[in-house]
Amino acid sequence: VGTFKECDDTKKKVHNLIRVEDSRGTPQFGLQLDGNRGELQFNYVDESGRPASTIFRNEVDRLGDCRYHMMHMVVADDNVRLYIDCKEVESKSGVRTGPISTDGRIILAKQDDGRNTVDMVYQTLEVDSDIGRAENDLGACAELQIGGPDTIGLPTVGPTAFYEGICLEIKVDWDVRDLHSF
């Protein structure tokens, strides 16, 4: 779940909303946005441990319109569903994700080289195991419309991650090994 906005030249750059790497820098999970092509690429490790990806195109181009948008990515069984502003915009089947290694780092708002950041604002960013969350966040999506197209009625918070209901503050390029185990 993420609420964010992108402006200016960010839409023209292929960049990672989030990318999780293992200790060797091998991608484990990620969401990569290509505004020029209007694509959101969901990167993951398949059941046999090999990198795999699937691409979403429906309504993705509006994510770079310099307005806040709420995005949910729901992974359940072998299906992945993309919600933008609490509306399911696309679904993919046959996506079989495997376990990921969390002994590396989390990268936010950077181009693939991992060095260059992009201009975007995260209102919230949560990783949550509740697959019903997209349907339950309809009230939060209604708040996106309060105050006009360039404002949002949600409190400003830093990037967060949820792990079984425990909220952790995640900082850009934080080493996952620094996180407490649960």
C-alpha cells in the first residue's frame, strides 16, 4: 500500500518505487515505474528462486500527474491485482511468487542504478500481509479527494513497513539487517 505523488521529470525516468535486494544485491521484490511507457513492472522471485516479472499497463500513466494516488498491490495464490485509488485496474494470473531473502537492503525512489534518486513524495508506504486491505481502504481513498486535486487529507508520515501488525520506520537505503527480528 502506498500513497505518493510524482512530478516534473520523474515520469520520464524508469525508477523503482520500492526494491528489495538480498545481501549480494540480487533483486528479490520490487515495483518499477516507467512513466513514458505507462507501465508498472512487478518484479519478484518465483517458486524456484529465479527472477521473474509481470507488467501492468491499465491506468498506470496517471500515476505521474503530480497528484497524490493510493496504490495497492495484492498478491494472493497465483494472482496479482493492482488497485489505483482503490479501484482494481488490472489483474494477472499465473504469478507464482517464492520466498524472498531479506538480508540485504530496501531501496525507495531510485533509478535502477541505485545511485540517482527521483523526485517523488511518499505520503505512506506499507508492506502488509492483509490481502483484504485494498477493499478495506475505501475511506482512505475518499480522503484523496478532500481539498482539491493537489492536496490530501491524510497525515504526513515517513515511509513505514508493516510486519504482522508491527509498524517499523524504514529509511531510504536502510540495511534490512538493521531491522529487529520478530
